[in-house]
Amino acid sequence: MKRRLLVTVSGIIIWASWAQADDSMPFPLTPPPIDAASWVLMDATTGQILTAGNPDEERNPASLTKLMTGYVVDRAIDQNKISRDDKVTIGKDAWGAGNPVFKGSSLMFLKPGDQVTVRDLMRGVIIDSGNDACVALADHVAGSESSFVTMMNSYVQKLGLSHTHFETVHGLDAPGQHTTARDLAVLSRAIISGEPDFYAMYGEKTLTWNGITQNNRNGLLWDQNLHVDGLKTGHTESAGFNIIASNVVGRHRLIAVIMGGKSPKGREDQARKLLVWGQNSFDTVQLFHAGKKIGSENVWYGNPHKVDVGTTQDIYLSLPRTEVANVMAKYVIDRKDLEAPLKAGEQIGEIQVMDKDKQLASYPLYALQTVEEAGIITRISDYVKQKL
């Protein structure tokens, strides 16, 4: 095994791959006290959890369910099964006045026979938290609510939401329906990294439909100092007051999830504390650039005799601002000698990111070019040199 010392890590970043990074934060930072049943603060770029309390406690999602409803609709648009300009004819099952399940709940105030575009229904789901709009979209995408719920749970599996199961398209309490703060952070990250114009709906403050104007219940959108641009609130008696808020300062984006808050203002106050602490305490740092050389290694029997090594994708890590200057990286070749032939993109070792003597993360190390076998004379010469 060969080890190479690399450079001190620094920089600011936008996107990340974190599959081999520990999602806990091994630094002695003190997060703010949070008054809620469970919570998570996630770096949206890397997926790292910066602080959490009971992140895997299964709870009723309430209207945070609508994040998955919107995600499924957006996937159907991506797959060209529907379009945002489709006109949806509203059925009686999506009529608030005719559905006792909706009594006293959030509505877009649709009426049977209305013709509404998918785009406007999505705004009704996100801004008004309209349970009726959820049903209308479910019917349009899947033919029925039950079929749509099956699609929702299919995406639960695809996203790896191991503590989540849905029974409704809107989030009103139902036996067997549950999720966690961690799973909701992962889902929110997937939504944010999707189409920018779709995510922009989560930042809209008001919607007027049929002469009725309703404000987005995410009051943090009005906080000009916090730079929140999404995502959603939710409340039922059993769930308490929930909120997911994402803010971005420069290129540093965070996701705060609060479940089981005490009041509408209380959930906002707790989310604000997390976001302010996270923005003040952390930076998201670019470690390596995709395809950029971080070292060069000898290749026996090769033409050429050298190969550049590095990563095949951009790599980032969330770090406390006070620790950025201390973080170093080294790579380790996983074999005694590199020998031709080598393929471009062939894994040849790993990169280890260290803070003093503590390993923070590891990532695959790849050959960045193909190295063919050299001619017979060079191979004989290398054989002799290697055996001496």
C-alpha cells in the first residue's frame, strides 16, 4: 500500500457526493437547544447531518407528506407521462365540500368540473397545502389515490427512506403512515437538486385562485435576513407543528427539519436557530475536482510509464469554519505496484480526508487515463528493473 500526502483543503462548493463520508459530525461544536420532538440540520450539498435530535423517531408527517406528492408528480413530468400544462378536470373526490375527510383542513377550494393545469395544482399543493389539489393530481397521474400512494411508496424505496411509509396523498393522519426527520431531509434534498423552476414554487409566498388569496404557511419566507426559499409546513393534532426550511447564503445551502413543534411560531423559531447556527458554524468545502490530477504514479510495463490519478466526480465535505485549515488529504494505492494495462476510470485506491489523526471521510481513487501495454523491449526492460 502506497501513501501520498496531498494538500490542505479549502474552497466553497455547490454539489456533492457523500456516500463514503460519515454523516455524523465528529467535531466538538455545541448546537443550539431545540424544543421539538425530533429535528435534523443537513448540509444540502453533501447530505451530512450537522446536528440532530431523535432523527429516526417515526412520527406522523402531516402535510409534509405533500413533499412526496410533489416529488412523484415531478417524476411523472420528467418521464413525459404528463405535462405541467395538462388541463385536469376536477372530480367530486377532490371537492372539499363533498368530502367529509377534508372538513376543517387546508384546501385550494376546487369545485367539480373545474379545469386546472398541473402547474396550478402543484402551486395549490405547495402554497395553499391544498388537500383537494393533492387528490386531483393523484387522479390525473395514477388514476386513483390508492395507485398514487403505491407510487409514493415506490419512491420511498428508491430514495432509501427506511423509516417512511405513506397511506394518503395529503398527509391527514392515517394508521401506518409515518416518517422521520432524517428521511424528510433526504427527500427535501432530492427535491432541491431537481428542476430549479419546480423548486422555485416552494418559495412563492401567496396564491390567488378563484378570487381566494392564501399565504404560504412557511412564515420564514418573509424573514429577509434568513434567505429561506422553501420548503413546507404541516400540522395535525397527533403530529404537532412541523416545518422543513431550506436557506442558502452564497452557495452554502442548509435544510432544517422540525417535527413535533409546540406552535406555528415555535416551529419557525426552532428552524431559524438551526439555520443561523449552521450558516455561522460551517462551510461546504470542495475537496477535489472531477478529472483533475491530484497526483501521478509510475506504471510498470506501460506506455506511457506515468498515469494521473484523481476522482471522476466533484467531491465536497461540510466542515466547521474553524477546522478548514487543519484538514489534509492523502491517497493510498491499493496494490504494491501499478502495472499496465490500466483503464481510464479504473479504481486503484482511496483518498483519505484527515483532520490531524482523525479520518473524516474516504473516496475512491481512479486512474484518469488509459495506459496500454508497452512494446516487448520496454516490458523486458521494466521486468529486469522491477526484479532487481
